[in-house]
Amino acid sequence: DAGVIQSPRHEVTEMGQEVTLRCKPISGHDYLFWYRQTMMRGLELLIYFNNNVPIDDSGMPEDRFSAKMPNASFSTLKIQPSEPRDSAVYFCASSPRDRVFFGPGTRLTVL
Amino acid sequence: AQKITQTQPGMFVQEKEAVTLDCTYDTSDPSYGLFWYKQPSSGEMIFLIYQGSYDQQNATEGRYSLNFQKARKSANLVISASQLGDSAMYFCAISPHSWGKLQFGAGTQVVVTP
């Protein structure tokens, strides 16, 4: 299995631009998580899905952030408009339960 | 509500020695899962070990073992025979049995020296 796949691995954009992060979970995993990691706040859970349905988005920082999971093999996290304080590593993770496997992360820099 | 506390921000350990990383937690869930992850300087999050709150035995995975003391609400990670490649940040995490909301502690930076 290829593991959790995330793209792009690095993204540099300017403030105000739209950013879309993509994730392909491990086949057969029915949970998908989006995390953000910064030095100041550590690892934060933004949102998670179960069977493609958003279960808890209480960690999404504000309305500029949105996440979708149109099918079991694809999810997106969108930031519109982006701000410098959104700079972080964004991880997607998937799970069948009892194990959570992380993707390699997307390092986002907003100038 | 759940909370994970890792009190050791960083530690040095000599190669081939064992090291214990502390983790305490607080949860109101009657059942839950505890996890340890390793994050090397390259940035990926690597799953190490899992302990269910009702598991009778402490979890082990190769050189990793989990010292689970439910009454004390602690889930310390023991790495035996440290290797240079063990140098990394280590995170403890907790999840409710109903799943979801895996929450992480602040992490412990481990540096293994020759």
C-alpha cells in the first residue's frame, strides 16, 4: 500500500490567494483527519470525517477554511483567502480505527 | 474533554541505553486509546505503539513498550537499546473509544548520543 498521499508537498503562495491541499487516504480506512502543526500550537486537529461525512469541524480556525470529502479516496482542505498566519505543516491522516496513519504533510508558506 | 501532558521538553540519552518518555492524561471517557508517534527531523509522523484502556497487558512493538498505569493515568513509552536513528520528537496522543479526535501532547525531543 502506498500510504496516505498528500499533494503538494510544498506550497508557497501570497496572502489573499486560494490554497487547496489534497489527500488520498489509505484504501479501506473509513476515518480521515486533517491536522495542522506549528511551533506555537503544536498538532491541532482541524476536522475529521467518517465514511466521507464531516463529524467534527470544531478545530477549523475560521470560515476561511473548508474541507470536503467527495468520496472515500479523496479529500481537500481549502483556505480562501490565505493569510501569513496560516503558514504551517498540514497533515492528512487516515484510520480504520485503533491506528492512525499520517501522510507526509504539506508545508504551506503564505507570504 | 481530554488532555495529554508531556512534561519533558527534551532529553539526551546515550546510545544503547534505555529511555523512558513520560505521558500523563486526563479524560472523562470510560474507554480510550493511547498512542505514541515519532517525528524525525524529516517531518513525517510515524506510528509506534497503541494501548487500549481495557487491554490487560502493556503493549509492546519491537524495542518500544508502553508502561500503562491506568490508575495513575500514565502511559510512558520505553525505548530499549537506543539507536542514533531514534533521535526525534516523540508525541503521546489520546483518542476516545468512540474514535476520532486524536489529541496530541506537546512532545518530547530525544537526542541519542554516541
